[in-house]
Amino acid sequence: MSASARSASTPLLNVVAFLSLLSCGAIFGFFYAWVCSTMWGLDTADPAVAIAAMQAMNASVRNAVFFPAFFLTPVILLIAASMAVASGRRTSALGFTAAALVYLVGAFAATLLVNVPMNEALAVVEIPSVTDEARRIWQAFSGPWQVWNLVRTIASGIALMLCGDAILRLGGEGA
């Protein structure tokens, strides 16, 4: 590709690259908030309240605000990778691709294969009036759910770092 064609694609590539960074940051922040506040708060609440709150949050999370960050992050990363390849920025393209793969395996797949099924199982639980029974249900749910949320938080954090590194390398790969 000629230098003029490469530099002509730079503004659009920069926009897509920064959109990929924004989407990685949004989903990392979403998972991170569950790690450092939401679940710890629910763990200190009355177990029946924690179950009801988690059921309500899970019922409301599938919305138009959550959709782009969760579902479109790998798409935007792969578009950025494709554009980087087309403009001769192969190192950046590898970074965007690696970010997409880490996110897809560590966050997206973990969510769909582990956290969502756990959420769906909890959604059909009738909240017991006996505190000890509610505590047993909540403890059986909370610990494993948090482990897998930590996995997807770390994966999305790594994806965010890889994306940021790919953006930093864009300028150094010449125009």
C-alpha cells in the first residue's frame, strides 16, 4: 500500500481504534464494578435481599446500554485489526486481534457459558423465608459466580491493555 493510501486511512482507523478502546474500557469497568462493590455489598446484605437484588439486576442487564459494550467490543476490535492490516500496521493489527481473542475467550465465553447459566438458575429460585436456607442458596451462588466474574474482569482488563498498546503502536508503524 502506498504511503498516501496509508495516511488517508489513518483518521478513520484512529476513530475505530479509539472506539475499540472505549468499548474495552466500558466492559472492563462493568465487570470490575461487580468485583469491587456490587458482590461484596450483596454478600453483606440479608441473603434473601441479596438473592432478590441479584435476580432484579440480572433481569435488567440485557438492555440497549449494555449491548454495545458486551456484544460489539470484539466486533470493533476486529474491525480495527482489519483496518490496521489494510493500512500496513501489522503490529497494531496483532494487538487488536489479540485483544479480541482474549475478550472472546476470557470474558464473552465465560459469561455465556458460566455466569449467564448461573444467573438463569438463580432467576427461578423462590426466595425462602427461612434465613438459613436463603444464606445457603446465596453462598452456593455467590462464591462461584465471583470467581468467574474475576476471570472475565481480568480478561477484559488484558484486552483493554492490549488495545491501548495497539493504539500506541499505530503511530510508530509509519504512515
